[in-house]
Amino acid sequence: MTCTRCEYGTARRFGYFGKRRIQRWCCTSCKATFCEPVPKLGTHYTDPETAANALSLMLEGMSIRAISRVTGLHKGTILSLMTTAAANARRVLDMRIRGVLTRYVQSDEIWCFVGKKRRNVRKDDPVKLGDQWVFVAMDAETKLVPSFVIGKRTRETTLTFLRDLQARLTNARFQLTTDGFHFYERGVEDVFGGTVDFAQLVKLFGDYGQHGDERYSPPRITEVISKVRDGRPDPASKALTRAHSGH
């Protein structure tokens, strides 16, 4: 074993320490004691294979308690691994998704909630509780997601999302298609300044089903109205044709 301090190549075993009985070593040259380096995932000493298995199960939709039973990891450890993996993924996204060249970008919002739904939020609850929205931009041709932002469905979140999208794309002109959310109309003009072909699609929905489990299904799309907001969007583009077909 090589000493981690003086890098002398001879060290002898020097007992164990900790609940996991980690081997301690003592350098015969400088007398320093040390242990064998252990690979870490962020600040975690969890076995990388076990950590990868836990994250894979999480992506498959398994609950935290079930993952804990399968992997033997503590629930807090699993949640901490999720946070570490998310931070690493964000760092990779910020580093590599830059200068993207695209022709058609679709934008939409996905509803979710943190802790409780909006109707159960109290005045003294933290802002992060309640309804949250994931603003997502996707290349209509390659399915690449160059940008996403999580927040309330407000003007501030919309502007943050559009600025992040602008920073990740090239300066080439492209077509941007969004839903009918009203903050997009002014936000796209403020951020892109007329450099994109911008259209909004307003979907009109019918009534929910009246029998059985139909009440839990999304309503039927009865009509889609295209509104050109800026530039010359191509009506034959994939973004518009798929929206008109109800996808």
C-alpha cells in the first residue's frame, strides 16, 4: 500500500475503525495512518452499483419505501442520492447543451405539485409547496430537450424559461410554437425581439366522459386554433400538424 502523504511504497496494516471495520494502514516511513481511498458519488460512500440500481428503480416509478426494501438503503440516503444525481445532471446540461441549432421548437408546461395541492396550501406555507409547473422546450425533429425550468405558472417563470432557452440555442432563426398561455405573447417579444417565427396553438376541449373511469381521462380536443404572433411560421411544420391532430 502506498502512503497518501509521503507516497512511500511500504505500509503495514494498522487495525480497523468505524462500524464498517474499514482497514487502517500505517506508513513505515512517515508513520502516518490512513485508509484505502473509497470511491464516492458526490458526498456518498454508497456502492456505485447499488446507487445506480436505486436511481434506476426511481426512474421506473418505484416508491422510496419500496426502493429501500429492495436495495437495503435508508430512505434519507435514497433521497440524497436523487438530489446529487439531479445536481450532476443539471451541471452536464448546462455544460453541454449549448449552441444548439434547431428549426422547430415546441414549448409546453407540465403540471405537478410539491407536498400538497394548491387548494390545501396555507398562507404560512413555504412558496415551494403547492402547484408547480415544468416549462419544457423540445426540438420537434430530434426530440432533444434543450431547456426546462420548474416554477409557478407566472410571468417571472416564463421569462426565466425563455431566457434560458435563448442562451442554449444559436442565433439562427427558428420557429417557436407554444400553447395559449398568455405570458408567452409578450415574453417571446421581450426575450427574442422578433428574431423567431412565433405561433400559439389554443386547444378547445370538450366535456369529460359521463360514465365509468372516463372522468379520470383527459377531455377530448374539439378544435385547435392557430394564432400567428410574429414572423412567418410554417403551417406545414411538424409542430403545427401534430398539434392539429391532437398529439
